[in-house]
Amino acid sequence: MERESKDTHKLIVEVAERLFRQIGFQKTTVADIARELHMSPANVYRFFTTKSAINEAVCLDLLRKIEADAEKIAASRGGAAQKIRNLFSSVEKTHRKLFMYDRKLHDLIDAAITENWAIMRRHAERMAAILEQIIASGMASNEFPKGDAALASRLVNTACIRFCHPRLIVEYEQEPEPTLDQMIGFCLFAMTRV
């Protein structure tokens, strides 16, 4: 019974994501999702108490993919500097791909940031923790001088925010410099000179 409930929950999120891609999260109704699943809206509400909860579940699914990629990068072999480059490159690529090819899902993440959804705060905290872990490993291996890894993480993240924030990626799309590579280079130079 519990497994069936989890499967239905997952199926609702998958169908909602597909509909969000097609017609947008704001135009998609619970009735649309229910119709696609051949169930009643009341049945959908058994799994999600509000449409907002469905929006958050779809957004959370997208964010978990970004976090999973970030965790793989943090756990990969190689130096901390390369991991930082790979981390920001991966996040930028994901958001740019959403903007270019899945604009309606991009709008969902943008709304989550703008409206300060709790899942976005947790995502930002998780990504900051992953970056801090990478920097701390660089400090432990003497790739970077010893210091406050949490502060360094916040500084690097702030310097590179335009490459990670969906709205800023769009706003700065026509400005070729600084590039992500230039900004990461600047940050890494600053960290090695502290």
C-alpha cells in the first residue's frame, strides 16, 4: 500500500513536470494533471494538498538533480580548483539549458527564487555546503591556504552568482565578460593569495 502511494506520488510529479514543460506551471491545473492520470482531482489532492505543493515537488525534483551532480563533482578525483570549476560549470549549464530548451521549467525555478520558497533556501544551503566541502578539502590538501572554508564558500558563491541564478543568467546573457572561467580564475587566484 505504501509503495503504491509512493508510486502514485512520483507519477503525479512526472505528469505535472511534463505538463509544466508544455503549457507552464501557472496554466497547468490540478484538473489537467488528474485528466492525464485518468483520476479525479480529489484523488490528486489525496497526495498533494495544494497546487503549490505540486509546483514545489516538481521544482524539488529539478533541484535534486542539480544537487546530485554537485555531489558527484565533490566526490570525484582531482583537485579542489578543478572541482570548483566543474561545479559552477555544471550549474550554469543546467540553468542555461533550462532557459534555452525548457523555458517553462526555468520560469518555475525563477518563481521559486523570487517568491523565496523554503525548498530554494534549503537548496542554496545544500549547494553552499557542497562548495564549502570542496574548499575545505583544498585547504586540507594545501591546495589553498588554511582559512575559513565557510566564508570562502560564501565569497566564491557571491562572486559567481550570475552564473548560477536563473534570472541573472538571462539578464547577463548579452554580456560576454567576465566569463565563468574568468570569474573562477579570479576567485581561485584570490584564495591562493589569502
